[in-house]
Amino acid sequence: MKSLLRFVREANPFVFFALTVLTAVSLVPFLWVITSAFKDNTEIFGSMSLLPETWQWANFEAAWLGGQFGRYFINTIIVAVGTTAISVAVAAPAGYAFAKTQLKYASWLFYLYLFGITLPIESIIVPLFFQVKDLGLVNSHLGLILALVGTGVPFGVYLMRSFFRDLPDALGEAARLDGASEWEIFFRIMMPLAKPGLLALGVFSFLGAWNEYFLSILLLITEDTRTIPLGLVRFQQTNMTDYGAMFAAITLAIIPSLLIYVVLQRQFISGLAAGATKG
Amino acid sequence: MNMDAQLRTPVASNRTRRVKKLWTGYRVPLILLAPSFIFYAVFVLLPLGRAFQLSLTDWNGLAPTMSYVGTENYTGIWTESRFLTSLWRNVIWWAMHVVLAVGSGLLLAILLSEVGRGRFFFRTVAFFPHVLSLAVVGVIWGQLYHPLIGLINASFERVGLTALTRIWLGDPEIALYSVGVASAWQAYGFYMVIFLAGIQSIDPQLYEAARVDGANGWQRIWDITIPSLHNTMTIVLTLAFISAMKGFGSVWAMTQGGPGYASELVAVYVWRTAFQTQAIGQAAAAGLSLAAIVILFSFLFNRWRDKVGSYT
């Protein structure tokens, strides 16, 4: 905060103005949603004042009872944690294999993974749905988790490969001379050193699964399986007139993301930037 | 039958030997790769193959039988105005994405690189929309655009510009653009972060030299920052293209492609055709056409950018 005040004093006025406008664009919708969540319907209709006259908590009660946000929250955690754990466990060894081992036709196989990064999942939804159906996993979190891992694997492998490639080969060679097996080199030496990469992929997978909407609509059908994104859209479609409750529901959906973001924001930003630019 | 078996045996044993050799020589990498490949095969490669197969049939999703109709589905959609229009909407969406999201992201990154203090605060706030689900963003903007209680119409009324109020998501003339703005709002913080990473990797000596030569702020940005971001720009524009060609989430959360077909992108067309009209073959053909466009364009664009080359 102090440095912000100093920034205000020191900055070039044009830069300051442009930054303020662009930041306001991202901030104002949130402020509006959150403050409106404490207003009653007459105030939402009638006044433009930023803060509510009396702070209403009833909206949150209505939202909590109208949707099943507790349930959505637990479902979202299951999907996000499951997807993240399996994605990292599956992509890290493969990334290592591409970066540090000799395999015939490896470059062709790697091109096949690269192809998977560019392929829009939207283009294969129909058979993907039937695939999950054939496995008997439609309307289950496991089905969604496995599908998210499968569609996310090409990128995860690509990302892990670039992290492992940055580790010096000499480490593995030295351990090999000392008689370490290939597995020991991978688990004891390389995996611990690749921690920043594992973290980046973990953050990426977690955020992606937490926010996932597309495959969720396809694969989660009944109310009890819904995640926060599905639940919130559903709530909007079924509560057309109780505006206060709608704003409260949005606020409830935003809070977990906001908390995670505030705590992990460095990891988020560097993880996402690494995801986009590594390689 | 008998002759067939005789013919096959030597080939098969030859193949087994080759597989065995590959296995003994590359056991470790094969085991390391296997889990990822199984996931990839089951949830992407096999469905992709099946999509191709389905795209050549007239299956309705329920019937026990289907018949092959050749390339009829492809010729059907590529002459159908509804599909072509949805593809055109993706192009519009892409232009909006580049101007609004990539443009604002670049501007923000350059501004932030100019300030020493306060960068952290602005970066944190500007990036936050990207942390949210497209569904949540869609719901938030659904409220902002609300004709009665939405902040946007209310603000116009407040400053006396009542003529500018619109039914943002219900008017077929503008629904597509309204959703596009919401989608760009979610994305620009992401591009900002990538551009910032690119700017930070520029050699500071270049700026130092420019300062010695007496270059002003605009010249520094125009002659050093922008050319140095060549590779970053390639990545960002590729990502923006891929993301604009998809665009399902925001549309589905806000308008479901409506009113009518007004905001129907190809991905929404695929969804509606498959799960509402039950024309599975046609939906598969449309999906694969989209995939071909995305992959071909990304490939050619990156080749071209590599050829043009980086200035640094």
C-alpha cells in the first residue's frame, strides 16, 4: 500500500491515468457484484449508490438455500484435486522420458502430443461423450476427472518436458556411474529438482479443473454432481427475479477463487506464464 | 483361411521379435510414457478416430444402425449458410479478441514495465478476471448487461445517454459483440502476464543504449520493446486464435448461441447439432472442420513467423 501511494506521487500522469482506467475495467464489475449482494431488490433497481444503505445478509441465505453451494464446493474440490494429482503423476514421467531418455521414434511421438495441444476438444465432444458413456462414467466425477486428465495430458507432458530438459544431464550420468538404477535417478534425483515444474503444472491443472465448464456440462448431469460453474449458471437460469440472491450467489462462487488467488498468486502468474511460454 | 495363416505366421513372429527388441532396449522410457499415452489415446486419439468415422455416417445418436453416406456431411455443412455464418462469427470474435484482449494486454504490460512501483498491485488486479471460470464470467456479465438492473445501462442513463442503452444479450444485432467483450475481459490479464514475461527477458542494455542515444519513451517502445517481443507475439497470437476459434464457454453461459443463431459460434453449432438436433454425423463433420482450420492455421502462422524471424 505504501509503495502504491509512492507510485501515485511519482508516476507519469499519462501512465497513471491509463493504468487506472485499465485496472478499473477489471475491478469495477467485482465491486458492483459484491456490493449489490448486500442490497435488497428495491435498492438494486432504484439507486446507483455504491454501498448499500443497510447491509442485507438475507440474500446470502437465499442463495445458499436456493442453490446447493456447499455441495458444489465439495464437488469442485473433488474434481480439481483429482485432476491435478493424476495429471501431474501421469505427465511428469512422460515429460522426463522425452527430455532425458533415448527412445526410438520419440520425436514422432512428441509431435503426436503437440498435435493434441492444438486440437480443440470442442471438435471431438460427440465421440468423447460416447467414450465416457461406454466406460460407464457419465454423470460421475471420476468420468470428468479422467476425461480432463486425458485431454490435458498433451500440454502437461509438453510443459514437464521443457522443465526436465533444463536440468543438467551430468547429474544423471554421475548417479549412473555410482550405480544408481534408472528409476532411482528419476525418483530420487530428477523429480525433486523438477519441483518448480511440478508446481507450475499443478497450479495450471488445478485452476483449469476448478473452472472447467465445457466437459462438465457434457458429463455432469444431475444436481448432486454439479460443480460451482455449473451450479452458478443453473442458479441464474432458475432465479430470474431475485436479483439480490443472484449477486450473493456470484459472490459465493467468486470467494474461493479469490482466496486461492490471493494466497497463491505468484505461483498462479508464474505457472501460467511458464505454461504459455516454456518450450 | 489356411493359406492366410501360413502367410501371416512369419510376418507375425518377425513383428514380435521387433517389439521384443524395442521393449528390452527402451523399457524405462516406455514405462514412463505408457500412462500418459493411455490417457491420451482413450480420451483424445480414439474419439478423434471415431469422430472421423461418425462424420461419414448419418447416425442420429440413438438408432442401433447407421449407414455410411460418404462425404455428404462435409459438403452439406460447407454449403449450409448456418454453418458458414457461425464460422464467420468466429472470425469476428477473433478480431475482437486480438484488438480488445491482446491489445489491452500489450498496452498494460508496456505501461507496467514503465513504472517501478505499484506494478504488483496493478498486475494482481488486472489478472484476477482470468482466474475465474468462463461460466462465472458469463454470469457476471449477464448481470452487467441486464436491461433493467445492469450496471452498463444504468450508467448510460445516469449520465444522460439513454439513447445508448441496449438489450445487450437479447438484441440479435449486438449479442455476439456483447459476449465477445465479456470474453476479452476474462482474457486480457492473461496476455498481459505473457507480455510482461517477454518484456522482462529483453536485454536492459538495449534500453540503456537507446537512452544514451536520446530516444524518448515512444521510440523505446516502438523500436525496442515491440520488435523484441516477436516470439512472444507469435505465442500470444497463436493462443488468441485458438481461443477465439473455440469460445464455447462464454457463449453458452450467456446466450446459449441465441437469440436464434445470433451468437452461435462453430463450437456452439457442433453442440446444438449433436445434442439438440441429434445430427451426429453432421456435428462430427463440423467439429473436425474446425479442428482442421485451427491446426492448419496455427502451423502455417508459426512457420511464417519463424521465417520472418526475430529481430533480436
